[in-house]
Amino acid sequence: MAAIGADPARPYKLPRPRQIEDLSSDQLVAVIWRLAMEICVLRDRISTHEELLGGKGALSRQAIENHRPTKEEAAGRLKARAELIESIINDLS
């Protein structure tokens, strides 16, 4: 097994959640709501960015589809993903 941080695709160690059978329905509903809220906010923000940039001719939908993140962007995304997953796991604990 590789050391924590040795694999660039998985640099963060996250706590292991309890088994789903051990969770209350309130905890599961809280997680579902958190994820739904995150998705709604992200969809709205992405749509706003695409409309503003597309309307100015600064960015096309094709450019968005073809974008490949830099190493720094990828690292930032991994960090944000790990923080979201950790907050969800905390809701399940």
C-alpha cells in the first residue's frame, strides 16, 4: 500500500464512514439535502459563467468541453472534492 500523498490522484486520506445500516434516516436525508444544495448552486453558477462569457464572445461551449485542467487546477479540484467528501462523511458520523 502506498503512503498517504504518494499517489497524486489520491493525496488526501479521508475518514471511513460507518456502514449505511448504522445511520439514521435523518442523517441520510441531511446528506441528500447537502448534495442537492451543492448541485443546485454549482449548476446556477456554471450557467451564469457560461452565459456571461459566451455573451461576450470570450468563451464557447466547445472551449469548455475541450478544456484540460493544469496540474494546479487538478490539485485544487482534488482538494475541494476531498473537503466536500469529508463534510458529507461528518454528516454521516
